[in-house]
Amino acid sequence: MENTNSLGTIKILDNNTIANDNTKPIQQIAIKAVNNQNKQLPLAEGCFSEDGTVFPYESIIHRGLSIIENNPNIGNIEEDIRKQWHKNMDDTDYQLKETKFKHILPIFQPKSMGVAVIAEHYKNKYNIDIYFIDNNAQNLIGKLVKQLKNGEQVGIIANVIPKRAHMTPLIVAKKNDKVYIVTMDSINMKSDSFWCFLSSPTKLIEICGTQHCYLLHAGIIRQQDMYSCINDAIIVLKNALRKPNLIDDLLKTSKTMEVTCDDTDSGKTVYQTTRVEFPKFLYKTVQNKQLLYKLTPEDLQTPLTVESTKEQKTLQTHLNKYNRLLSVLREFTVSGYGYKRRKTGQFWQVNTYLQTKPYRMLVKSVDEITGANGAINQETATKLMKKYVNPSF
């Protein structure tokens, strides 16, 4: 059976076509790649997949794995397992559905040091500012707002809900003496979100120090794997901050929405805030296949590059480059009953950009400051962390 849309053909195959389930541990393939790279041995393409699928920029991925090996504080590598929890109607039982793919391409998840190194690279290349805030986000955002000049905008990767391991991309901009905070979250934020009480005009004014401040919600549920929120945030901010008149374009799509928040003192409180569309030129990172399948031919022709080039890159050419047909394996766990594994017989068309682009960001950033060996000295690391991680502003 085949399902065709503007992204191409998705083949649904019978169970017998699924490859053997005996995959190598992800640490084993990573260590093997690092050792080969250090010894300058040739590496065959397709080594991250049992069926020989070749991912974009595999040689750079190998180089990135070597850098991570030399700099353990720069980030982790994680396995691409996508989890969903489903409860039954009376909440007495739940089902955990785990989706795995027949590949062993690890996800690079930067730590704060990794973000600082990449932020320095983009500052040098594009003159944009991206900061990482995982502590006391409200106060630091307030300090930043108070020193912004008209026409300035910066990006923030923030832990907006304490004690949760999720990071949200934000843009803080000042235009015509008005302050805009744009949230561009990659997952569904529940009503207990940090942004619920920031939607209160009183709280926003208190934090920003001005009555002329506005919160714009531009997030969509685009992330599907469990580890790429930081990578998504870096990429989204890097592209958004380079867009001329970004705030004006967002405001053209604005509409008022209500946000219901749980308040321990007064019960539920309803605030009005502003919803704006997540721009199509930022769809490069989208993993959610339902969103990708809804793209129209016009959407797919959206230009992705700010600069004028001979060959204009579009969302369509981007997806053509990074989409791969990957075989799917699912495991179902029902509370109290253990798990069962099912070979779905499916090949999904997956946008692999969030798996491959972070290695390119890492390699370019580290090579700028270290040279050939890829080992970052402590003095350089400390300097970059102070500049980009929880800065004092």
C-alpha cells in the first residue's frame, strides 16, 4: 500500500520486509566511529543504518562524535526513541507507546557548554545573540529587557518551567519603544506553564519594567523525539533572528486567545494573550509528520534563505535533502502487563534535519576555536560560558 502527498511516496510494506531486530548498542557505534576517526581510517557511508541508508553529512557526524569524545562536557549522545502516553477514559490504566527506527544514528544533545560554543559561532558569523538560561529565567529576562535599545532583538533558550528538562526558544525584541517576548515552543505547553502567569499584564509589566510589553505565542507541536529541544531552539533562533522585520510579520498573523491558568490561591484564572503563526520558513526542524503532510505546494515553495543566492533554497528542496524512509518498530506497555513488541511493517518518511544539523553546528563551532585536535581548553570554555550561559546582562 502507498500513500502519496507533496512530500513524496510513503511505502507501507509487509512484516517480512523489516530488517533483523538485533541492533548494535548506540554507544558501540559511537565509540567505533570515534576510534576510526582518530586513526584516520576510511569510513563507509551508511554505517548508522542496518539497511545501508545514508544520512546527510555522515563524515561530519563522525567528526562530531570525535569532538564529543574529546570534550565530554559539551554534550551527550542519545538514542532516538519517541514516547507517547495514552490513558483510558477512567484514568485507571495507561499505555506507553515507544517508536524506534531501524538506525543507530545518535542524537547529539548539547549541554550548556555546547550551546555557548555554538552561540559564539553564530555571533561571529551572523552578529546575532543567543543566550542559554536555565536558572532564574524571569529575572534575567527582565534585566535584558530593561537594557534593550530600539531595533534590538536577542534569542534566549530558556528553561521556563523549573524542574522540567525542556528548553524553549524565545525572542525578546524592542521596536518603537514596545517590548515583545515571542515564545516559540516545540511541544505542547500545559496550563501550568511559566507563560500562563507571564500572560498576566501586571506580571509582564513588573518583569519588563514597562507598560508597553506584549507576549506573542508562536509555538507549534513540531518536536517528536525526546532530546532535540535544545537543537530545535538553536536552529529556530538562528534563522528567526536573521529575518528582517520579523516582529511586523508575526503581528500580521496575530489573534487574541485566552489562556487558563491554575492558581493555588484563586483557582483558575483566565488571561488574554496574542497568538501568532509559526512562520513556514522555520519549518526546517519539524519532525511532526502530520504538520509536514498538511503543507500545501505553496507552503513548500517558501524561501529559506535570507540572503539572495543563485539557487534559492525552499522548504521543498530542504525536505528533499533531509527526508529519509526509515523502518519503524513499536513497543506497547500497558500498566501492570509488561510490554509487547510489534513489527509494524511500516516505513515512515522522516525529516532527519534535527539529527544531522547539530553535528555540523558543533564541528564548525569547535573547529573555529580549537584547530585540528578538537579539544577545548578550560580557559576558553569558562570565557564562553560566562558570556552566553545565565549571563548577568
